Amino acid sequence: MTWQPTPLEEQRLDKLASLQEAGIEPYPLRVERTHTSEEALALFETLGEGEEATVTVCGRIQSMRDMGKTVFAHIVDGNGRLQLFVRREAIGEEGHRHFRKLLDLGDFVQATGTLFRTRAGEVSVQVSDWKLLSKAISPLPVVKEQEVDGEVVRYSAFADVEERYRQRYADLAVNPDVRQVFRTRAQIISAMRRFMDDHGFLEVETPILQPLYGGAAARPFTTFHNQLKQELYLRISFELYLKRLLVGGYERVYEIGRDFRNEGVSFKHNPEFTQMEFYAAYWDYNDVMAHTEQMMAYIAEQVTGSAVISYQGQEINLAPPWTRITMRDAIQKYTGIDYMNHTDAESLAVAVQEMGKARGVATQTPPGASWGKLIDGLLGDFVEPNLVQPTFVTQYPRDISPLAKGIPGDPLHVERFEFFIAGMEMGNAFTELNDPIDQRQRFEMLQQMYGSDDEELNPIDEDYLRAMRYGMPPNGGFGTGVDRLTMLLTDKTTIREVLLFPHLRERE
RNA sequence: GGCCCUGUAGCUCAAUGGCAGAGCAACUGACUCUUAAUCAGCAGGUUGGAGGUUCGAGUCCUCCCAGGGUCACCA
């Protein structure tokens, strides 16, 4: 949609013209900053009696209080804010008038002057010269803040969630706490990367555009390469490529990147999301569990200063060791059903229905759901919400775990775990299947289970099987959602608050 | 996709079916150090969109759009 200036924008365009008439360049090329606001404030504290310091600072005008002869303005820069004290005697009649009349909230300015403390006690810049750096045409939402008993109270905050997401730049510009969320997110990823690097893992990048998709049960996005005349899929996981690298001789690899799943959006689902997966040769899922709990505690400590965090008013302790419970015990504990007494889908569905009736709760046993799917459904409905403290749920049904190694003597389970924190699934891992014959059978079993028109059915990846036939070391693998981890460590209840530009429906 | 809720000035919000309002921002001015500055004045609207009921609709009805919640779906 083309831009039609609003009346407020027309006023600012008029000011822009006045500035240019006065010979002021509204979008100059060069900036002469000597100090950030933070540095300027620190510098002032080091000054001795009678000492002076001149600084040139830059930032966006956040507030302006015009007292006639004197104008007080706060500018905000990357890490803080600073008050400008603009006095007519100090900068001359014209500079004073232009500052008062032609600048607006939202403009970027540069100001030069000496640091001093006002009568009210705030360290400020006594401006002797200023320069416009960028004229803002559209008014940012006005946010006023006041300090009451050390707490910052905000007024008229920009709060409409839809507009905040659609215009994240404006959200970030006026809401410092939002800026902080994404700093924390960067720290989380940085700490995760450090932990992996320090444990001998090699960071790699594998294809996002893939001729075949796999590694998860999800519908992919499809696209097309014109010159190759080839249909391509955006990856739904990294798994099959990372394990090829173990065949190639790397012992420990990981990747942090974007996965794409063509599914519904919700408070914990976005069509593209960030995952970290790793694979370690000679590890089994017990080793992966130990690594997981250490890593999560490390990240929390690095980011929040403690392995004990607060999420939605609940205290959560990420320090190892975490609770470990088998799937069978977990289901039994929270539903009363021992699914080993119902080892086929039909019988288990009956047991689930009876349990639901007895407890007066709705249960879902969709026709055609496999035994494993039913168990997974019970986990999601009855167990997951209770797992507030970090918990590993271990030993998953084989039929929903086609890439995990079986447990010897147990035809129904595999060495797989998921871990849960704050009632949310945070990750998935297993002792990886490295037997190419078994793997082919698992893939073929899936083909029968899903039916050929089910889009969640992964095509059989013959190249992956070929790689495995060259010999893949036994290994443990792991995947976790970085967005959900960020939600946890920033105390946010929706994934959109931790994505800079969450996906929204197109308007009009 | 089902159900529920929401959409009014740039921002935050009012308005029993009866003249669309307030605060902040803007604009005009006053003011010797203010900090949600203050004071005086002035302006700002297709009430998300399209229909309908009614003498009269921001308000009631239908459809559509967008968002939120919830359920379904989603390893």
C-alpha cells in the first residue's frame, strides 16, 4: 500500500522543508560521536573538583521539555539515555529556536557540550552545538516514564500486540524491555555455542533446501529450483544430514539454525523456528541426558546468573541431576494406566476411554492412531502439564521413533527421551539407530502406517541409507527448540515475544 | 478449521440505541533548572470493511478482514 501522509506527518514534512531552507541537512553523511551516553555518565563520575569534560553524544530524542529559555531533552542511544540541556545563551538564538521548533520526538541528533549536574541532580550535557542526524517523519508511539520508588512506571505504552509485531521496529524503539528480550536471546545462543564448542563439537551448516525431507513427522514447505527443474523442500530437521557427517568421520557435530514446518501457529509454534541439534559418536542417550542437563544449567547461569530461574511465578531449578522417569511410569503415575497391560492400539484405546469416563475428562483416541501415538497423546494431555521441574521422560514407543535404537529384549520401546520444563516439551533425543538394515525396515513400516497420501510421511531417503551402509558409529543425538528455551529464560508465554518478526497473516 | 473475546484520534482508553469524548503526542503561545514539567488556547475521526434493522447504530443483526484466547491439528 502506498503511503498517504497523515496530518501529523504533513507537519513534520513541513518542518523538514524549513530545516532545509535554514541550511540544515536532515540526513547528513557523517557523525562525530565521542561518547555513548553510558560512557559520558561514567566519565562525569571520574571528574575531580573544577575539572570539565566536553563530549559529543548521539541518540534519538525521547522527550522534550521546553522551558522557554532552556529546553530539556532526553536522548536514547544503544545502552542508555542522557539529558541534553539546551540553553539559549549557550548556543545562540538561532540554534535554540531551531532546536525548539524544528526537532521532534523520534529525531536522531548529535549534541556537543560539557557535562554538568543540574539542580535537580541529573548529569546532563550543556549543549554548545548540535546537529540533526535523521529527521523522523512518522511519530513513534509516545511512551512516558516516571520513577516511583526506584521502579519505572510507564504511561501510554505501545501495547497493541498486533501492531507491536507488525511494526517491531517501533516496538523496539519505544519498549526497552523488548530490546532486552532479544539481547537475552543472543546470549542464550552464544552460551549454547560456547558450551558445545568447549565440549569438542564442530559447528556445521547443512542444506536448508533439500531434495527430500526427513527427521521429523511434519509437513514441509515446498519450492522449486528453476534451472535444475527440481522440486525442493525446506528442511523440517537437520538430523539426517548431521548423521551423514558422523559417517564421514566427524565425532561430534552440531548445528544451530532454522527449521520450517508447514503447520498451524500457536503460542509455541511458528512456521519457522530455531533448533539446535547435535550428534556425538560413542554416546548413548544416557550420555546425552548428562550433557543436556549440564548445558541447560550452564546457559541459565550464563544468562541469568543462576541455574534457578523464575518462570510465570514458579521457581524452576535447572541444576543437575534432573528427574528421570520412564514413559511407562510417567503414564501410570498421571493416568493410572499401565500401558503394558494393553500392548495393542485397540485395547489401549479402550483403556484410555474408560479412564477418561472414570475421571470425567475428554480423551482423544482418534481411529487409526497407533499404539505409540495413543501413548504420546496421554503424555501430552496428562503428563506434560505436570512436568514443571526439568524432567527426562525416557523409553519411548518404537512405532513413533523410527530413527532410535531399540532396547534389547524389549520389542516395544526404544532408547529415546524427551525433556520437559515448565510443562513444555523442550527437546527430543535418542540413542541413534545405526543399523542400515533395521533402518530400512523402520522406514518401510512407516510407509505402511501412514499411507502414501499422508504428507507427514517422509519419503525413503536412499542416500541416507547408503551413507549408513558405509558404517555409522554408535551415537547419541539431540534436538532442542531455541525459541522455547528463550521463552523459558525471558519469562514469556508466547513464542512471538521471542521472535523478532513472528509470522502474521497478511493484511488486506 | 470450530467456539469465545477484541478492533473508536498517532498512542492508551471512555461513550444506557440519542450531539463521538479524555489524557498523552501534535499545533499556537506563556515560562530563568525541567524530568509523566506546568499553564492558556487550538486542532485532530469513513468508530476495521460491506450490508441490514431502526425515526436514529460506535452500540443490535448478517457477512467479511485482522488479532488474541481456547479446542482440534502438530513426534
